[in-house]
Amino acid sequence: MTMKRKVASVRCSAKADKKRSGERVEAIFLERAVSQGLAIAKPWGDSERYDFIIDAGGKLCRVQVKSSSYKPIGRYGYHFKAYTRSSKRGNAYTADQIDVLAAYIVPENVWFIIPLEALNHAMAFMVHTYPPRNPNNRSQHRAHDFEPYREAWWILGAEKSAGAKAGAARNP
């Protein structure tokens, strides 16, 4: 009986650590968005599918923030999940839920600002931070397809040059 309680508390602790990690990444996103001159709001609670609302020149944009430190062994990119937990299996995000997914690669301090349409209903995706080693490898090529969205803060309404300069300054 004591063992079951101990296991349950470990599960809660792991879930709490994951939640705190997500909160830290949201704070990093908030700082970067504000530094880009974007007007940003955070919904009350965590019942919405999106984490932030950006006012992009009069158009409101719903942003879901994700992060990854995980690069599978033998793979050449970082893995991201792009789904909700509304069912046991999960469902890919839809245009009714979010407009943009902001993917942060923790070890490299780089953001990919990806419009939902670019994910093509994927529930998971890989992002490369460097050119593919083998351009003929389809999975490497697909992961590299997100390169146009690297530090693409202009998608959220920032000046195009401002996002590139801020990204370059932080990622020597």
C-alpha cells in the first residue's frame, strides 16, 4: 500500500515538472514577443487550446507554445507534438483551436513560428536546425521544410527584419 502511494506521488511530481517547464517556455515566448513589439494577452486559466493571443495589426492570432529538448537517437531533428489531449489518443490541432504553433528548441534557444496550415494536420513533427545531411532522405527533407519559419516573428505581426536580427543576436 505504501508503495502505491509512492508511485502516485512520483507521477504527480513528473507532471508538475512538465507543467513548470511549459510555464518557463511560455515566459520566454512572452519576453521574445514583447521584445518584437507585439501586443500579447494570456487567457485566464488553462482551459483554452491556445496559450497566447497576439494582436497582429488588428487581427487576433491564437498561439500554442511547444518546446523540445528531445532529439531521438539516430535522428537529425527535434521532435514536437502537435495535438490536444481531448481524447485518449489525442487529436491534431484544428483551425478552430489555434492559428500558429510556436516551437521552441531549448538547447539551441531558437523559435520556429509555424502557421497551422504548414503542419498539414500532423500530430507530431520534426524540426532541423541545420541543413539535412542527406537531401535525398525524405524524412530529413520534411523536417528541414520548417526552416522558413525559423524566428519568423513577422508571421505574428512583427517587422520582418526585427525578428531576423533578434534571432541572429541570440543564436551566434
